[in-house]
Amino acid sequence: MTVAGQILSDEFYERLAEFCKGQANPKRLKIISLLSSGEKSVSEISQTLNIPQANLSQHLNYMKRAGVLRSRREGLVVYYCLADMRIAQACNLLKQLVAEKLGIETP
């Protein structure tokens, strides 16, 4: 039997719920959406999403600890990207579902 066909343990679903709760923040969802198009520097993310850098850094650090993002440093500049593009795919699917329910067209 495949994993998809199994009911996984309570512990698995508790961890899944905790992961989802951690990303259930409008700013974090915007960060995921922005980074789905590729790597960006902290200043690019801050300017594009209009999030103050101090506040943004907290979100980025949390998302990195959760395994959602990866970072690399080039001199003084830190770049972030999604750790796994399936995160963007999952968020896009949820965006489409919500947009449909609200009658909003998505690109």
C-alpha cells in the first residue's frame, strides 16, 4: 500500500498541522509566492513586499528553521530561495481554491 493510501499516525498529522500553522501568516505566504519565481536578496524581498527588514528577518529565520527556505550569503548580501518547489506548488493550489471560492481570477 502506498503512503497516499494509508492513514498515517497521529504524530504525523500533529507535525503536519504545526508546519501548516507556521506558514499560515499572510507575510509568509507572500514570501513563498515571491520566491516561487526564484532566489531574491533580503532587500529585494523587503522592497517588493513592503515589509520592514527587521520584521522580514524574523519571518525568514522562522521559515528557514522550519525547512521552507534556504539561504546563501554573498559578501554582505543574503539571498533566500524555497527549499523545495513543491511548497510553491502547494501554495499555488490553495491560492487557486480560495480565489475560485471568492470569484477572483488568478494569473
